[in-house]
Amino acid sequence: MLESFRMRYGIWLAERRFRKRDEPVISFTDAVSGAKQALVVMPLDRSELLSAMNVIEMLKRMFNEQSITVIGDERGVETIRLMPKSHFVQIKETDITPLFHPRQTFLSLFSDRKFDLAIDLNLDLVLPSAYICRASNAKVRVGFKGPSSDMFYNFQIQHDPSRSRRDLYDRFAQCLHMF
């Protein structure tokens, strides 16, 4: 009960923080393929992490590995092996406030980079991951559609919970590939 309240209050605070920023109208034509710097927030669920590998492979084909920043938890070691030249930032529990916002000290670890594309690979809204995408100020922020996702992503992919995780990530990769 308390965690649910903290989550709702955290979303409300994020909404207040980000509502002051005007969202420019953008064309999604070449929005992904024309991006130079990408931020990828890895899923926190291990089974999702394994299913998302096809998205990682697609990103490796689209981008120079050095232009990809990957954010993940301690299970991200597998990602480091797949993308050894990428910039990897590990997020720890101590980097998250009680209201599920990333601490400013954590956000400053990659604030010197300008991102054209931010991708959150979590199937459900994970507030710290969504917040990182929004705070990245990337022109295109991609995530799965869900409650409150409009505030964080300007490109959302609808997912059918009856499909397998691998199918969902295959569809995610196909959607990104179209742009």
C-alpha cells in the first residue's frame, strides 16, 4: 500500500517537473535512423533482459557502439559483453529516491552527452527508467504504452500482454526499424 502511494506521488511529482517543458512537434521520418547518440535503458526483469537481445542486436547494426549509452543494473554485465565499446552506466538502489526518481548525482553521470534517441526496454512503466528517458532530453523517447507513459515517451509501442516477451521485443525492433 505504501509503495503504491509512493509510486503515484512520484509520478505526480514527475508530471509537475516535466509539464513546464514544451514538447516540439517532430517528424518521425528518419527519427531513429537519423539519430547519432542513443540512450538505452535495459529492462530490470531478467527474463525481459534476455528477450530484448534482438533489440540490442538491431541497435548495434544501426549505431556505432561508442555512440550508445546503456543504463542497467548489476545484471547488465551481459550487455557489457554484447556491447563492449558502449558507455555503460550502472544504476543501483542507492541511486533511486524513495519516490522512485533517479538522484541528481546519478543523472549527472551521463548529462554531458546529448541524446537524439532514448529507449526504455521495460515492458511496464518502471518509474526510474521512464524518468531517465524523459530527463535525457532526447528528441525521440521510445517506450511501451501504458498508464502515465504519455508523460515520459513521445513514441509509444502498443503491446499485447498475451504475446510472448520475445514477440513483443521483435515487434519493438520492427517498429524502430521502420523509422
